[in-house]
Amino acid sequence: MATEEWWHGDWIVAGFAGVGVIAPRPGYPGSMTFTRLTVRPEQMGGVPCIRGLRVPVATVVGMVAEGMADAEILAAFPDLEAEDIREALEYAAAAVRERELPLAPTG
């Protein structure tokens, strides 16, 4: 089986047999590789998920945003580990830094 690479937005996915590890475009300052996050084009519509599980990063980030504690998230998804939550948040922060998002004007 061959190693393959494809782009998911501003992120490159280096994969083996359709399972990818997410990393920012080469040369991005302060870039890091997310080894606990995977992208499979045939799974969950190709959105970033936690360790090949059918748990999208956006779901975990949303649970944190709603005020759930790590223990509550881990109870809801027993296959997750605390490090998965941390890396999902790091990915979300990096994704927001990568592009401008439409925000409502203040004031």
C-alpha cells in the first residue's frame, strides 16, 4: 500500500491506506502535526475525526464550548482520552488562525 497526500482546506493530510494525519501547509510559522486526528474521505464526509473513530473534532469542540467538563465528554465517548480533547482544541485554534471568519460587527 502506498503513502498518499491530499489537501483538506488549508491542511495537508499524509495518509496510508486512506487514514490521514493532519498537518498545516509546509512553512506555516509555529505549525504542528496533529497525530491524534485523522481524515478519511469515506468516513464522516471526510471531516477531521479523533483517532479514526467516528467522533468529529467539531463535536468535541462543541461540547467544550457548551461548558462540558473533560470527564463528562469522556463519559459520553468512552473511547476518547483526555489528550484527544486537548488536541481537538489545539486543532480548532490553529484552524481559526488560518483564515478570516465572518464575524458580526461590534458596537
